[in-house]
Amino acid sequence: LLGLAHQQLVTRLPAPKGESKTQRKHRARESVLWQRGFQGVGRAPEGCTWVDVCDRGADAFEALHASVQLGHQALIRACQDRCVLVEQPDGLLRPDKLMTFARSLPGQVADEVAVTQMGGRPARTAAVQLAAAVVWIEPPAQLPRRKQYQSLRVWVVRIWEPNPPEGVEALEWVLL
């Protein structure tokens, strides 16, 4: 199956006037749609693998947790510079920030990526590097019912362009 398996029709509402920071934190977030989508699809049939491919909107602990709990594989573009735990050679875990850690990884594989023309940007070929490592993501401290969640062992993958052409923004993807 390739495509949209659990569509949800939602009307985005403006933030209420005079909303406090605390009220905003407790308001339902759009990221919950990813979690509901994974749960709506359910578990994959025996012998099948389902992969949840998501944009930055799914970069929420609850969505990633739901995907893992359902036995899915996931590929989520990261945007949260969340705290992670990094596995050390001695087996101990040390805290770090996701983006800082991902950007510290040395390139493991080099390749080329075709960059399509878009919005005045010319088409080109970009020489990229890939690096990957395991991290642990703990349930966020402010997560309601935090104790019902388990820490997640995930791969962080970074693909980047170390030497972009002059005047061109370098490509970078950080994926979970």
C-alpha cells in the first residue's frame, strides 16, 4: 500500500485571543493527527512491514511512540532539537541535543543527489554525506501521563551537503 491510508479532515482554528503560554501548551496540537493516523491504520498484517513516512509535523514523541507501539517502521524528518541520550562504547548513556549530536557525526557514505529546479532555484547535482547513529529519546517531562510511555531507541540519520556552491544554501536532512 502506498498513499494515504487514514485521512482526517480538520479545520485549523486561530489561537484564542489572550491565550496564555500555559493555555497554549495544553491546547490540542496538530501533531496529534499523526498519532491518530497511525492508530487508525492499526497493526500491519502478519508478514508485512508498514513504514510511516512523515514530514516535520510528525516530529512529536507521541507520534513516534505510537508508530513503534504498533510495530510500524517510521521515517520522520526531525525538527525538534530535543534532548537525547547517546550510547557510549562502554554502554553508558550520555545526554546531548539531537541536532548538535547529528551534526557532530562524521560522514560514513558519500553520494550525489539530484536537486530539482523549483521557485527560481536552478536544478543541480549536490555531493552529500550520510551519517547515522543510535540515540534514545525519553518521554518529554511536560508530557501528560509521562509514566505510561517508554524511552525509544531510534536511529538518527543526517544527510548534508558539506561544500555547497557559493551563494547556495547547503542541503541538510535530519531523520529519525
